[in-house]
Amino acid sequence: MTEFVRIFSAVDIAAFAVFVFSWVGYEAYSARATRHGQSLPARMQVWRERWMEAAVGRDNRILDVQILQSLTGNSAFLASTAIFVIGGLAAALGTAADVVGVLNGFDYFAITSQNRFGFKVTLMILIFMHAFFRLAWSMRLHNNAGVVLGSIPQPGPGDEAVAKARAGVAARLVTLAARHYNGGMHSYYFGLAACAWFLHPLALIVTTAWVVGTLYRREFRSRAHAALVLVDGG
């Protein structure tokens, strides 16, 4: 901690604190709102339950399998992209001295050092590692949901209770997968905000506020959320 204070200015430390508390605070607020059914993810949770309820009555569940494959593919794409980003950032550490010289050549960028640059790149690597693990777990959960979906018996007399119970398990797995997918996406958003720190600590504060505002608008005040509220009548 002492080394961190020595390397960075007071403005840098304040900007980093704003970044961390904004991310943690938004995640906590979003999780609480979701539990109370007040966000777009919460509304979609209801539709995932309805999806699995509808799957119980279908003889042919190819459509349901295709939806799960599409959802898994989305997570796989972002998880693989996170790996490429991590690789590029690791390569940037090897050329830190050259990059620092280039950044310090701009009058309107904050003066940096090799230690500062290395810490910022390491922070970016950790952010996208977090994104990878959440997205990879989302893939795993979607695959598990597919297995449970396959265990739902075909419509017939005497199997309704078993089918509904297994459909409920599949719905919960898909919801958990979506939660980790959203967490991975949030890491991408805040990772992009963290890029601004390479320019100036005040730029980090501005982009962090922009990201929080964008996420809030899309998850709580978007037309998609309004449409789901209208359909549910809630």
C-alpha cells in the first residue's frame, strides 16, 4: 500500500477509489434491485421460467436446444475475446518502456512512469480475467441447463409433476448463467472505462460515471425494460 501511494498522485488514488467503489456499488445495487424484481435481468428471469414451462409441453424441443446453444455461443465469444485482450495486455507489459515514452510525448496526457503503466495494465488484466471466469462459468451453466432440459420427460399422463420440477431446475440454471453473463459484460464495460486511466485520472472518473449511467439506463430505464413491464402489467 505504501508503494502504491508513493507511485501514484492523490488524484490517481482518488480516481481509482471512485472506479472501485462505483463498480462494487453498482453491482450491489443491481443485485438488490434484481432480487426485488425491479431490473431488466429480474424481468427476464420471469420469462426464462415461462420458457421452461412452455418446453414441458413440447414434444420436439429442438427450438429450446437452439436457444441454449445461442446463449452458450454468446458467452463463448466474449470469453475467448477476453483471452485475446489479456494476451495483448501481457504483450504491452513487455514493451512498457516504449509505450511510456509515447504517452509522455503528448502534452494533454498525464505524465506517467513505467511503474504506473505496469500497474494500470495489470489492473486491466485482472478485470478481463474476472470477465473470462464469469463468462466461462456462464457457458458451463448453460450446458448444465441443456442436460436438465434433456431429462424433462415427454408430455404424458403421470409425468407432469416430474416435468415441472425439472423445468424449474433448468430455469434456475439458465437464470444463474444469465447472472454470470451479465457480470462478465459489466467487467467489459468497466474495463473500457479503466482504459481512460492511461490518459488521465480525471478521464477515469468521467468514463466510470458514464459507464454507471449507461448500465443504469439500460437495465432500469430502457425501452426494453418498459416493454417487459408493460407485458407483465407490473
